Amino acid sequence: MSSRKSWQAFDPFLRILIVGLSTRAIAESAARGGHQIVTLDYFGDRDQRALVDNYALQRDFNLPFTPEALAKASRWLDVEAVAYTSNLENHTEIVQDLAQGRILLGNEPSTLRRVRDWRTLRAFCRQADIPFPTTLLPGEEGAADPSVGWLRKPIRSGGGGGIHPWDGDPLDDDHLLQVTVHGRPASAAFAADGERSVVLGLTEQLVGREELGAEGYAWCGNIVPLTLGSGEDVRTVLHQVERTVERLTRRFSLRGVNGIDLVVAQGPAGRPRPTLVEVNPRYTASMELVERAYGLSVFDLHVRACEGELPAFSLEERLAEDRLYGKGIVYAEEDVVVPNTSAWRRQGRRDVPFSREGIGAGHPICTVMAEGETREACWQALLAKADVVRQTLIPSQHWEGP
């Protein structure tokens, strides 16, 4: 069935399935926009279930946490359209399955195959003069300069999981090498219609922050907007990002809302230079902060952009605003049991687990949200809220059951 349909079809009576690893943030955006949605994900967090019609793989279908299980469970849900989130961009065959007989709100499987192919992406970045770290695929390890640092990354990457410094061993078919780029981890969110693009936000990425319990290169939140040495530095980065996403959009026919991961480092003449690390051709986790900061309805923008309509929005005109918004993922530092969580959403927490739920060490507990007039104030507010969460947790060895 064609995924192209007129905008008039998107009325309150159209049921849209949102599916992926975690769907809470995009579900909130869709619900605020008045859309009739059903969500299907791995966890089925408590706060999402209170907001929308949500299903979780294990809890509702007794299925394992796999993309294939998402596709299987989706066949039991009566919907007319489907939108996907992380990490289904790595599983084009699953997206194809999800779209059978439904309107696909997002990039087509053929687009995903091209933009998520590392060989294709690196060749395009070289041709388009987009800064991109040297990336080596299995069998190319001999070209790795031993005098610089290298990261071993999953080819089907996502969320910073499975990334480690390279120890020199040969690559298997599931991993690649990428030279380490030192600088500020960042991301950009944009809307695209296949030809044109509009940047919606620049964010700082929080990666591997021990204060939140994260390790290695694990993503653990964002702060919006990105702050650098000066407003002029941010404008410099924005203009380079606009050029990058415009070229990516045209080359890969990107549609809907998309994201890119960046590292911002010092470039020629001391000016900041964003290096593209990865393309995320779907809704990204930073977008709920973009929505909060700029009053945008990101899910509406996504649907409209898929139909060829871009927003009249200028991020450059909003750079002078002096309020920052942050989200932090609180990771468990040991095996814990959460207490009664019925009030957690009212306390500003998101991705809330069910009361008395056990969470293993290294796994996310919930998301905390904060804001401040400076980047440091926002960051400290996130840490304070994360500490309050930890004070309520019960070490699993002290748990006596219900």
C-alpha cells in the first residue's frame, strides 16, 4: 500500500501506531496534538499507559524484546498508519512489515537502507565536503593509524551502546571502526520533506555521565539549547548544520523529523566545527526538549513534513532566549526495586516504572526533567532530581516482597 496520502486524511479518527524501543516521548507529543494513537514498545512505562493506549511486548504479549517481536505484536493492533522510533531504523525489513496495509509516516525502508549504510554515508560525506570521522569497515582494519584513538562501534548502532576503545583485534561483521573525535557531543533535530529541511534544535548530548549512573559512551540525556563560547559560535555551528542536513535531505530523500549526532570541536582559525557522527532518520529523544523550549508540536511537524509541508520556523531567531531545558536518564548503579511510583509523573519524572518493579544494575530507572537560566544551573537541577530518585530506591537484597 502506498505511504503517500493527502493531509486531509490525518483527522482525529485516524488511528496511528507508534512503535519502537521506547515510545513515551513521541506519544506525549502526539497526544497533545489530538491524534488518536496506539503505542507498542518494549517496556510500556506507567506514565505512558496513563496517557495513551499502550502495549508492551513482554507484559501484554509474552514476547521477547526484539524488533521481530514488535512486528509480530503489531499485527494484532487495528490501526491505519504507523510511525517508528529507535532503533527500527536499523531493521528495514521490520519497517517494511509494519507498513504493510498502512500509511507509513516516516522514511521509507529504501531510504533507511541508504542512509544507514556506512559505506554509502562516508562516500557521500567525502563528496559533499561534510566533516565525518574516518570510518573503517570489516576487512579495512589495516588502514587504521595506530597513532590515533579508534572506537569499535556496532554497525547497527544506537544510544551509545556497545561502543568501546578498539583493542586492535580484527572486526567481526557486526562492528566497524571510527576514529575518536574529541569535542562536545551534540545533536541536531530537523524536519525534512525529501528536498528541503528546517533545523528545529541544537542540543548538547549527555554521554556516559557517571553522575547519572551511565558508563562508557551510553547516552543519558540532552540539554537544549547547545551552549558554546559565545552566541556567535552557536550561529556558526547552526549554519554548518543547516548546510549538512540540507545536503543529507536531498541525497537520501529524508522525510519527517530526523536527527544527527555531532561532535563540536575547534576548527580552523579557532572557530567551532561540527563533525557528523551518525544520521538518525526518525524521531529522536532530544525532540521533546525542542518541543518544550520552542513551543513546537513535533509529532504534528513530523506528519506534515511527511506530506511535504515544512514549518515557518527560524532557530537562529530563537538563539538569544536564555532558558535551558534538560532531561537526564537515571541509571541504576546496583540491582534495585522502585517504591510506589504513583506520584512520580506529578513530580515531573517520565518513563516511570510500575510500583515494586525490579531494575538491574546498568539499566535506566526513569527520566528526570529540569530547566535553568544557565547551562550549569540546568545541569545541577538534573543532578538534584536524580539524587532524589536514588534516595527512594530499595537495594534488591533488602527487598522483602509485596
